[in-house]
Amino acid sequence: MIDLLYAELKRTWIQFIRYPTEVISGIVIIMAVFYGLFASAQYMAGPGFAFGDRLDAVVLGYALWTLIISVNNDIAINLQIEAETGTLEQVFLSPFGAPRVFLARAFASLALRLVILMVVLLLLMGISGSRLAFPPTLLLPLASLLLAGYGLAFLMGAAALVFKRVQQILGIFQFLLLFLLAAPLEEATGPMQYLRFLLPMLPSTGLLRDLMARGLSLDWFTYTLALLNGLVYFALGMLVFRWAEATAKQRGSLSGY
Amino acid sequence: MQLARCPTDDWTNHSSPGSIVLDTRDLSKVYGRGKQRFEAVKQVCLTLHPGEVLAFLGPNGAGKTTTIKMIAGLVRPTQGRVAVMGEDPHRQPRALRHIGAVLEGNRNLYWRLTPAENLDYFGVLRQVPRQLAHRRGLELLARFGLEEKRNTPVQKLSRGMQQKVAIAVALIHNPRLLLLDEPTLGLDVEAGEMVKALVRQIAQEGRAILLTTHQLDVAEELADRVAIIRRGRIIAEQSTESLLKEFSGSTYHLEVDGELSPQQIHTVTQLGATVQGTQLTYAGTPEKLYALLGALSPVPLVSVQRDRADLTQVFLKLVKD
């Protein structure tokens, strides 16, 4: 399994780096969208408005959104690309079994995306003047966030295996994600303060905002619930992915797109 | 020549289980339900031994690719079973260690990676330890004459070279069974010959090869046995030689170098031959052929040829019947 992880890291890195213009243009687009949103918000609020702490929360929310979008789309889009280019069936011929291969791929692409996220965050902080904190405890809610994120990614991958063309669902999903990641529901009152623990990723993003933007320390009870949330969504994603693989093999549609 | 059922399950009848690489029994695939129901493959039985090449032939949509994919564990059969080295790829994922495949219409490779990187990656994906995969990859590149191109991205290679890399990748884990779906499709003559030579070499190493092709001359050259599938059902399966013999006629065509005398013409006509100038046609028994040859002496012979069907004629006759 270590060999597989290493091989996936190497493959992901080579494919990423062989065409550097794609990498640079990707980062430029992320930055341009942020700058556009940032400048419009300032324009609407007027020149006297100061973001204060909220700026840090906005920057973090946006950075997480870009990370989770790429994580969520990762499996589905790659499944579709590989079905089109013809390597997908070769992947399914692995004795490791598809779920393990795609899990290794998820880890490999995550490592790459975290590097990109760091670059994006540093650039965003430079543009906006935000000063985010990076306490080591933030790795814990980040892990639970990614567990739930990959759970959703496997659900999307399952949809791609069974329904094939999923670009439209992925497009709509991006806006749902913006709500899940950027809305500060940890400040909500009423039923939503409890319901947010049932929605994917929400408890983790709240904790990340506490740690990185509000300067609070980690609340272990909330973190336990966030971890549980991540584990449940991850397990659900893997289960549905296995079902989708069996269904695609039954229909003989593994390589279709 | 209708083969509807598999031969007996008793292995001892023909060979021991250890000498069988691939065994499929009553393999069937049904798609859809009700009015949409379509039986793509019906009770297909195939066996392959080490070093044997089986050409799997049939018109478009006859069920070749579905069968190959069922063997590779990519399409789940509705009925029947597959055993590769005694293991079922649908129930035991480790059975996939015995299978290498180059699938049709597919590029089978990562185009942004070089041949060496593809071999390293797919080696590990097939559970070969990383170092060993790298060593084997280099050996395969040397053997396939791809050393010079080892660091060129696959997308910059010619179609023939890409196909060679795809075959090398399919062999990286040293499989016992190689599935080749249309291995020479879209290749120029030289690349096609190269791939045929590779297939022969791979079979000589003791691997069993199941190949599908529409190029019947390729099948005739490479295959020890031929299975013909039509509308999902195998309609003929036997050795290439015996199949060709069965469909070949018993007419001989002779050519002589010079005029025959009237006496010779009379004798050969009596023996059942017809004469047209220097060409003779004879459709009698093989024994009388020697009497005929004796009667032609001392006129020099240019050629004696028996009518021989080629696989294209056999195929067309069988699928149209």
C-alpha cells in the first residue's frame, strides 16, 4: 500500500508539473475571483467600512472553498477523464481493488492541493492584508473537514460511475459548498446550532474559523462531533462508491462516458 | 457445427487444472429487462493452455469485447463463471495478478507520462514491488526496442510505439494470461508486423493469449485455435489448421512447363483431370493423383497446389450460414 501511495504521488506530481502553465493559470484564476469578490464587497460597503476580524474569516472561507471544490470534484472528474482517455479500465484491473486505488489517489492529490492551498493563502493574505493564525491544532479540524470532503468526493465519484455525465451536478454542488463552508453557522441560534452537526463539513469549518480567524483555542467536545461527522460522511462515501462500482460492472458501463 | 454447451466439467478428460490458464463455463451476459432485454453473450465456454494463442472472431456486436471484459472482471456475468489460473476475478481480486490486458479503442496509457513512468506506475498498480517493477520496466523497454524513447512522453510516440508500450505495460506483472482486443487495429504494415512478432514471442514464453481481431490474416498467422462467435454464441471452436482443412476443397491445380502430347492428354483425361493448355485441374482421389503425375512425365512440373480455404472464407461462410 505504501508503494501504491508513492506511485500515486509520483504520477500526480509528474502530470501536474509537466505542463506548468496550467498550474500557474489555475492559481491566477483563483486569485482573480477572490480579488473581484473582495473589491466588490468593499465597494458595496463604502470606503469607511473596515472588515476587521471578518476579513480573516472571509479569506479562510474562500481558501477552504477552493480546496474543498477541488477535493470534491477530484474523483468524479478524474473518473470521467480517465473513462474518456481509456485508462479507467486499466485502473479497475488492479488487484488492490478500485476503492483502495482511489483512496491512494485521494491522498496523493490532497498532498498536492495542500501545497497549492498554502500558496493561495499566502497570496490572499498579501492582497487583502489579512493576518491568519496557523496554530498546530488546526490540523485536527482540517483532518475532519477533509474526511467529510472526501466522503462527498466518493459520493460524486459514485455518481460519475453510475450516471456518467455529472458536470452539471458538480457545478451546482460548488454553490452548495460555498454555503457549507463560508456561512458562519457556528454563530447561529435556534435549531441550526444543533442541525449544523448533521451537515457535511460544517462543524469542522466552524472550528477552523475559531482557530485561525477568531484566535480561540480548540473546543474538544465540538471537535469530537466534527470528527464523527467526518467519519460518517467518509464511510458513507466509500460504501456508495463500492455499490456504484458493482452497479457499473453489472451494467457493463465502466468505461462509458 | 453448433457448440451450445460446454464440454464436461471433468478436467481429467482433456488436461489437468494446473495446465489450464483460462477456463470459462457457460458465460452469459444479459443487458436490460423486459422489452429492452438483450442477451449479449450466451453460454460461452473457452479454455486456454500455456503458450496457446486463441483468436476470438466475430462480426461487430457479436459479444467479443463483452466476453473479454467478463474474463478481465470488468463486466459482471449474468451467469456462468470465469477461472484464471483457478481463481475467479469477480470474487478474488488477486486473480487479476494473472491477467494482462490491452483493450481496444483505448489508449491504455497515461499520455503525459513517459513509457518508463507508465511501466513504473502500472507495475505498482498490479502489486509488483516498486524496485522490481522498475527493473522489469527497463527490461521490457530494452526487449521491445523502446530504450531510446523511454523518457519521451507517450503522446509524442507513434501509434505503433504506443501499442508496444501498452503491451509492455500489460506484461509488467508477468501475467499468465494476456487479453488483446484488436491489437493491430490502426497500425501501419510495419507496426502491425512488429506487434505480430511480439505476440508470437510472448506466447513462446508460455503465456496464454486471447486475441480478438477483424484482421483475419492476423488471426490465421498467430492463432493456434480459433473461436467464432455470432450473436453472442460460439458457433465454431477448433484448431486453426483443422478448421481450414475442414473448409478446404480436395481439388488440385497443376501447372506444367510445356505442351502435353495427345497421348498424355488422353491419359490424364481418363484419370479425371481437365486440361487447358499448361493448366490442369484434378478433383479425384489423392491415390490417382500420383498416377496423374506419372502420366505427365517427362514434362517438367511448375506447381501442384491443393485448394486451401483461408480464414476469411471460413469466417464468412460460418457467420452467414
